[in-house]
Amino acid sequence: MPSFLTLLDPTLVLELLLLGSVTGFLAGLLGIGGGMLMVPFLTMIFSGRGVPAGMAVKMAIATSMATILFTSISSVRAHHQRGAVRWPLVRQFAPGLVAGGLLAGAGVFALLKGHWLALVFAAFVGFSATQMLRNKKPKPSRQMPGAAGTAAVGTGIGFVSGLVGAGGAFVSVPFMTWCNVPMHNAVATSAALGFPIALANTAGYIVAGWNLPSPLPGTLGYVMLPALATLALASVFTAPLGARTAHAMNVAQLKRVFAVLLYGLASYMAWRAFSA
């Protein structure tokens, strides 16, 4: 069993700082959850330190989701300063996000085997990459539903996010733009939605994994705390930079390049699922 100091060796710290910096920046820039990048790389890191394949996937998803608690606050602050966050929508989404997150994190997540979660993640990321590559935006054809309807949509977003360790932006942003919310507002509001999603799901992951033997030192439930601290430290600095950049550039070309990377990561997670 590796010691706590082994987990914090300089090479590992450098890897986690780089991963946190990149995912934090992209979360602010593209309005995406950093989990689509973070989960595959954390799975590699945990597996390389002797964690069984199924548990490595679960720890990667849980730790990735926990970092959104920090990147969301940092990114939202930058968006809020520009007046882009629709706070009334955040309040309407929040009850459903929390309910869906708790259902996923404390319930279904614990019941599913790690290889099934890896397959769900691969399918989700592959679909997201396809949507990004096509760059097909839903036609604004209606208005946001009332508070009850928005909360119901939030329940689905929170649930799906909990199974893949992402902030839900690939569901919430298209939905809001379909409902005539301008893109910059949808991205900014989605960043704010990441906090209740992450809070509910992280609580669920901790409860669900509370009595499990820790495969690595510093694990709380399914959340790996040393990795969380390092990733969060890096991402809180780069998420605001990404958010500011999003208001100053056209990111369509960057999205296409990123989509190709996502296909590769989806393939890796599918391979992990079948090899397990």
C-alpha cells in the first residue's frame, strides 16, 4: 500500500497541477465541466497506484465532481462581474439539481459497477464531442418553463452529472439556449449551476463510500482528498482566466479541436470498461 508521501511525490503533484490548470481554464472558456478531461486522467493516475479498475473509475468521478465546488465559485465570480449570470434561473434549477445529485451520488452511483460507470461516461463524452464537433445550436423556439418545470429539468441534469462526474453544462447550456437564453448568459448560468450539482453529488459520494476500505490514504468515501486539494488549487486560478477569455474570443475552432481530444478520452474509458 503506498504511503501518503508517495501520493504527493513531486511528479504526481506536477501532473495534478497541470491537469487542474487545463480543466479549470476550459471550464471557464467553453462552459464545460472539467470532468470530461479530469475523469480519464485521474482514472489513469489511480490505476497506476494500484487501485482496482472499478474503484479507480468511481474515485476519479467523485474526485472530479468535488473539484467543481471550487472551479464553479471561481468561474462564477468572473461571469457575475460581467452581469452574465441569470440568478433567478439558478434558484429555479437548484432544488432539482440537489435532488438529482443526491439520487445519483448516494444511490445509483454506489450500486453500479465501475465498468458500467465507465461505459456511461464514454457514451456521454462521445455524444458531447459529437455535438461540439457539429456545433449545431438548438433553435431558440420557446421560453424557459416555470419554476416547477425548470426544477424537473434540473433533477435530470443533477442525476446525469452525478454518474459522469461533470458539471452538467452539456445539458444545461443547450437547454437554456433552446429556451431563448443568450449563449453568454447560458454559459455563465451553467457555471453557477455547477456548485449545487457538485455539493449534492459530493455529499452522496462520501456517504455511499463511507464504510468502504480506503484503497489509498487520504480517501473520504470515494473522494481522494490530496488529489482534490491539488486540482482545486490549480483550477481556481485558471477558471476565471477562461471565463474572461470566453467574452473576448470566438471559441468555435477551439471546440472542434477539443472534440477530437474528447473522442480519444471516450475511447480510453470504453477500453477500461471492457478490459475490466
